[in-house]
Amino acid sequence: MAEMRLNKIIADAGITSRRGADELISDGRVSVDGKIVRELGAKCDAEKSIVMVDGETIHRSLTKTYLALHKPRGVVSTMFDPEGRPSLSDFINLRTERLFHVGRLDKDSEGLILLTNDGDMTFRATHPSFGLEKTYIIEFDGKLPVGVEKTLLKGVELEDGMGRVLTFKQLSPAWIEVSIHEGRYHIIRRLMEAVGVDVLRLIRTKFGPISLGETLEGRWRDLNEGEITNLYTALDLKK
């Protein structure tokens, strides 16, 4: 087999994007056949060479996997939790691929989270510059404060800067729907707290063009070809 760029081999293993792989290489965290490689643009035999990242041997995924998981409440958004709490891998233990989560949901939130071994897609989907819109439905306690919709659409000053929602809709006396393109820590919960909305449940229903649909809690499904194409288009990626 012809030699392949080392950053592509790392990206094909789902570790990170090719740009992220270059950073790993520059930081001296990648070795080929036991030797640290720091040269950007370095190549090796993807089939015969032993490539390691942080001391762990990686393996290219020749086929890409894209899953939509309905994360239950109480599950941490990691593939493994050292504290022994329920994690995402508990729901995909029959899958043989090494998968990574795209973005996060806090432990007390639920809903759609994507899992894949596509490093380039993961990088772009979580990068602020691409600003994928994410939609949530929120169950709240009590009544909505007067003018809350206008306030959230205009923006609220938080401790780490201004935050706002892109859309706001009241679905029922106890539920609202909002969308946002940011991915800052607990951004939805902090916005709701800032305007006096007491959140009981927070459920992500859309991530970019991908919808949770009828996927049951704790279950996953493969994205179909149309969904994958739409996701690539939203991220300006080529298949």
C-alpha cells in the first residue's frame, strides 16, 4: 500500500480531525514504529506501521459510522467514566468500532447526541466557527416571567459574555422550545437561570440538520445517507 499522511491516518481512526492530528504530532504525542514523529506532513504505511497516540495504538476505520443516540438523564457524556457513572458506551457496547461523541450534554440533560469515528466531522461539528444550530425543549416550573422571550432573543449578559437564543417558542403552559448555536458550558441552563426560568427537564431534539425523531430513550440508530449528506453540507465537508 502507498504511504499515507500521518494526520489522515489519525483522523481515520476517529481520534481527531487532520488539523487536530497536526497539533498532536507537533506536541510529540504521536509515534510511528516506536519513534516520536514531530514532522508535519510525515507519511507512513497505513497497514504495516504501528501508529500510537499518547502511547495507545490506533487503528484506521475503513468505514465511517454515524449514530444518533437518545441520551437518558443521569448519563455522563463521555465514553468512559473513571467514577463508574453510566456513560455513553453503556448504550453501544455491541458496536465494535471505536466511537467518539460529538459535543456534550450535561449529566442532567437528555436527548440527541451524535457518535462517530469521523474525526474531521467531529472537529467541525464542535467548532464555534461553524455554529451548528441546536434545538432544545424545556419543561419549566411555574409561569414564564413577563418579557422573557424578548430578553432571551436580544441577549443576556453572563459571567463569560453575552448569550442569546436564536428562536423561542412556547409549546404549552409547561414547555418551551429554544435554539442556539453556541456550545459554552451549561449555556442553556445559565440563560434560563438568568431570566428566572426554573428548568425541570432539558432535552436536545436537534443537532444541526439531525433530529432526534422517534428514537427512544437509551436507544440509538444509524444516520441515513440523506442525514449524513445534510450534515456534511452544513459543515462544508466533502464525502
